[in-house]
Amino acid sequence: TAPPNLSSIEVMVIEALPVGATTASQVSFTQAGSTYGRNVQLKLQESISVEDFGAVGDGITDDWAAITAALVNAGSTKWVRLKQGATHMISQTLVFDQSPGTGPKLDGNNATIKAKIAMGDMLRIPSPTSIGANIKDLTIDGNNLATTCLYAVLVTEQNSLFQNVQCKKAVQDGMR
């Protein structure tokens, strides 16, 4: 049947391209509610997901290597995002070893990092030159196995943000 008289009709034109003919840099993206457009490649480079490096976040699999790889590849300008609401098990200390003058950027995305085995610090920011350490929306669970949830050496709190970061079940210290 035909649409009612004077009704609006939306027409969508789709062009099928051969596989590999288009890259993310050739596809435009506009965020809902915005008039600013850019390409998909730039949008995807805003942050790094630990899932891109193999993190599972099922509360069983050891995600230490995947999270470490994401942190190393993020550099100092990109946020590393954990899988939303997931539990990421780790068997070694996560070390945020950034260049002088920069700090780690970790978006917990309401996830939990949980100790899988006995260890000292779960998260460590060792550099006294790390300025601008940012960690948000994260629960760090020592699982009664880790000595400390978060150990940070900061030369200054300038530009550093620890927002909605919780520590539980650490053997000795929560955060120091």
C-alpha cells in the first residue's frame, strides 16, 4: 500500500563497495547532538580499550598482559578504558610508567581490577615526575591477596585526578 497523502518519506541510498575499498579515514562521523563532523579513524583513536588487546573481564581470565599493553600503547595523551562493569583479574602489578611531565589516564568505566594471586602493589605510579595522573570510576579489589591497592609517587598533585576510585580488601594499605 502507498503511504498516506502528504506524509514524509525517508529515502536511504546505500552504495555497496568491495571489501577493503574504504578505510576508517574515509568514513565520516558526527556525534549525536553535534554539528561537528570528522572521520571514524579519528574518533576511534580518542581512547584505547583493553579489549583491543585481548582483555576479557570475566573475573577468571588474567587480563594483566592486555591491560599493560593498552597502557604502553596509549602513551600520555589517550585514555585507557576498561570493559564497562567487568572484573579484570591481574596476577602482577600494573605499572604506569609514563614519560616525565605526563601521567597515566585510566577510565575504569565502573569496572573492577582484582588480584588473582598474592602481590605487593596492584597499581603503581612510580615516577616522581608523573604530573597529571588521572584514574576514575574504578574499584581496586585486593581480594585479601594484595598488600596495597594503589601506590603513587607524585611530585605534585597538580592536574592529578582520582575520581570515584575505591579500594577494598587490601592486606595493609588501601592507597599510599
